[in-house]
Amino acid sequence: MTSSHLDHPAAALRVVAGLGCRRGCAQEELLDLLARSLARHELTVDNLAGLASIAHKHDEPGLHELAMRLDLELWFFSPDDLAPYQAANTASLLTQASTGSPAVAEPCALALAARLGGHAQLLGMKNRSASATCALATFDREPA
């Protein structure tokens, strides 16, 4: 008997990625970080429902190139939008000073998961590369 996507729980899991990056971070570095983050949970880009970052990065080419390459919508959230999703243990003074938000990847992932579905929950810890961070969040409903 062959297995279908319905037989494998990970195939049905919908996740979003919250991404933070330094100025000029290349699309290739973001893609590699995203792929590694997903692989840690036996997921692929097929599980992704969207990407998110902070509004401060709305003109970052690498983020837009990644979204286009993956054919995913890229959402941007203001520091005020992210406030309900901040956790004290992820706060960074450097991030706060440069973006106006104490953290980027985790709250962006949670904010997008909450917008697309219900019961947003982080999927493990964020991952880092030399110039970027990536956090994954799940939600319990299909996107509208």
C-alpha cells in the first residue's frame, strides 16, 4: 500500500516563517536558513503558508526575492503589531535599537500564524545564520 499525504501528519501541517535579517542579506542565505529550519521538523517549503518580517525590512531585496522564489506572500508587521507576541526571553537590545522591536523572527511568525489561522504556536527555537534568524509557527486552521 502506498502512503498518501493524508497518511503523513507532517504533510498536513501548515507553518509560517518569521524572518529577521541584516541589511543586504542574500536570498540564498535566507533560503538555506529556512530550509534548515524546516528540515529540523521534517518539513519542507510545501508546508509553508507564508513569510513574515518586521516593517522595518519592507525594502529588503533578499526577503522579496525569497518570497517570489517560493511563490509565497510576504507580510510585514509593525513593532506595535508584534507587541502581543513578544516574550521577555527573546529580547535583544540591538534588535530593539535597530527595528523598534525587542525580537523579530519569533513574534513575526506568531503574528502571521494568528492572522492566517487560530492558536498560533512556535515550532521549536529560532535558527540563526551569519546574517539572519528564522522562527517557525504553526496554526490550527487552513488559511482563509
